[in-house]
Amino acid sequence: MIQGLVQLFIFQALGELLSKFALPFIPGPVLGLVLLLAFLGIRGHVPTAMDLVGSSILQHLGLLFIPASVGVVLYLPVLRANAWAISAALVISVLATVAVTALVLKLLAPKG
């Protein structure tokens, strides 16, 4: 289990280094995941140690929602007071995301 955890930390560290020195506009954990994906794609299978660590983390994934839930409950009066602004920001951001995605796909799609 320690070996798999160390392997995952190595990919995160490589992503952080790559983000720091080569691609500062992309977060290190994202680059680490891309490197891990490339490694697993080249290797063709997931090493047993990584599989064990990943399975253990996934079993307890629900625990990661507890801090967010506590934050929502803690700031519920603030969220209620700003419900319209939050809702408007969410709707506008979703519409903007869909529009930008459509534009990028239109520009990158083969002409035909």
C-alpha cells in the first residue's frame, strides 16, 4: 500500500514541478493526473499497489463531502441572503461554459 501511495505522490510532485517551471497556467494536480494517465496508457494496466490505494480511497470518498456540507450549514444564512446573486452567477457561468464549449468545438471540428 505504501508503494502505491508513493507512486501517486510522485506523479503529483512531477505535475507540481511541471506546473511550476513549464506550464504555470495549468494546476499541478491536473498535470500530475495527465502524467499518470499517460503512464497507465503506456503500461496498459494499473499496477496492483496503485489499484489497492485507489480502491481504498474510493471506499471513503463520501467523507470528502462532509466539510462542504458543514460549510453550507454554517453559512446558510449568508447563502439565503445572497440566493439570487448565487443563482444568477451559476446560471450565467453554465451558459457561458456551454457557449464557449460549442464555439471551441465548432472551431476545431473538421470542415465537411
